[in-house]
Amino acid sequence: MGSNHFLKEYLDWTQLIEEVERVEPLNTVSLSEGIKGLLIVGMGGSGIVGDVIYSLSSEILEIPVTLVKDYQVPKWVGKNWLAVAVSYSGDTVETLTCLNEVIRRGAQAAVVASGGEMIKLAKEKKLPYIVVPSGRTPRSSFPALLLATAKLLKSLGIDLGVPRGKQLTEFLRREDTSRLGYELAEKLLDKIPVFASSVKYYPLALRAKDEFNENAKVPAKVETYPEGFHNDIVGWEAWFGSFSVVLFKESNNIILEFLRETLLSAGLEVITYELSNAYVEEIIKWSQVVGIASVAVAMKRGLNPKETKHIREYKEFIKQNISVTLLNYQKDEQV
């Protein structure tokens, strides 16, 4: 029952997108003038939003974008920076720590969350914020977090050109994501997956790896190209084990076509998915596919896809040791 309910959190993404389309940012101000840089802070299922925004921004924004998935904010972030903290729960220790630090430094902070301490802080400090639908896991809430963050940024004067919800839901309804997900699950059931892509689609490959880690409880690997042609590719010359490569490939990318041929000649199974030029649509579509696939693999293995024991243990550990952790980071900053 629990696993089937969790699977529905991936199958209902069109409904989730429609929900978040009705949500509006609060306490917004126009910041397009004078902003020197954009910082996105987030961990895990919330943090992948930053990876997508970073990739999107490289062809749109004329200011640098920095990602933080840690307790420590880079020294160059301060006044005239916009710092967006993304945490589904609103209580992620690393993200909350960074949020407090950027506020202390005088940066313009903003919050994306479903509730928790971060929304309380945003209301108290009159920070721009947006509240996403609650009652889910961060990873199954990916489209809501991404669209809410894009909407918040747009309200602050930074338009990334992310499509509106209606356009995205129409796109998803045309795609048979559930069938694709179940088919991928069958192919990866007894395999260690390797997700490969161009740098542009690194967020998708990373998202796929994370989904199989958390939901299916299997190790997985990410490689991006052309960098992989300077190291990773040699590892397949005498490989052993049970691997399958999932290649997310733009139709006109001759480098990834060369990669596919090289891997096939090395005896690897290569599952290739051709991507269109609709970047955000493809990111959301294939994120849904790998989400469904990873949950299906867990269910076939008799595992609970929602349960993440070691993550829970880490969070409990860090709550008990947060003062020591932050002290060590502060010492590092002073060196």
C-alpha cells in the first residue's frame, strides 16, 4: 500500500504542476538592477533545482550563478547578491545555516519551501518567498520546486524563460511517461545504472542517479561528456560487473553518438533516449520517467522506495552535532 501510494506521487505530476501554477510569491521586490550574482542553496531532492537553474542560466543570464550544497557560503557572496534557499521541508540544516549566513552578510535572501523554519524566517524578515504544496517527499516534488523557484526569480526580475504550467502539462500528457518508466525498470532491474549526458543535461543525469540511489537502493554513476572522454571512457576498456548505460542524448550531438558507438563496441548495453530542444520539458519528462522506474525497481525487489534509512540517520546525527560541525566550518573559513 505504501509503495503504491508513493508511486502515485510521481504519476500525478500534471496535477502537481497545476497546483503550483496557482501559487504566487510573497514579499517580492524588483532586483534586476544592481544584482551582481545569484546563489542557489539546496540539498538532495531540493538541491537538484539549483543544477537545472545553473544550466539554464548559462545561456540567459549575464551574472554568475553559484550553487551551494553544503553548510558554507563562498566568501564572494555578499551585498548585491540574490541568494535563494530551496528546501522542501523548510528545515534542512545545511540550507537553513546558509540562509542565516547570507542574511548576516547583507545579501538579498529569498525562500522556496513547503513550510518549516525557513518560511517562518522569511515572514519574520519580510523576505521574498513562495510556498509549494506539502505532504510529499522532496524528490517527488521536483516539478513544484523547480517551477516555484523560477516563478519566484521572475518576480524578482530574473526571467529564465521557464514555460508556464499549462504548456508543461500539455507536453507531459502527450508523453507516455508511465510506460517509459516501467520499461526502463525492466531493463535496469538487475543492473548498476550509469547515466551519461552532455554537460547541459547533467542535472537530468544526476537526478536519475539520485532517484535510483534513494528509491531503488542501488549504487549508480553519472558521467558527462566531453569531459568523460578524458578519463571515464578508458574504464570501459576492461570493464567487469553488471552495468547498463542510460544515455540522454540530444539528436544533433555527434559527441554523444560517438560515445554510444564506443560503449556498444566495448560490449555494454546502451539505452539511448533522444531529447528535443525543449529543455525544461525534457528535464521534467525524463525526471518523471526515472522516478517511476526507480520506484518500480524497488517494488520488484520487495523494498520500500520511500524509506531512506541512512539519510534519516544522518539528519539525526547532524542535529546532535550541529554546533561542532559549524565550528569546524568557521575555522576553515578563518584559515
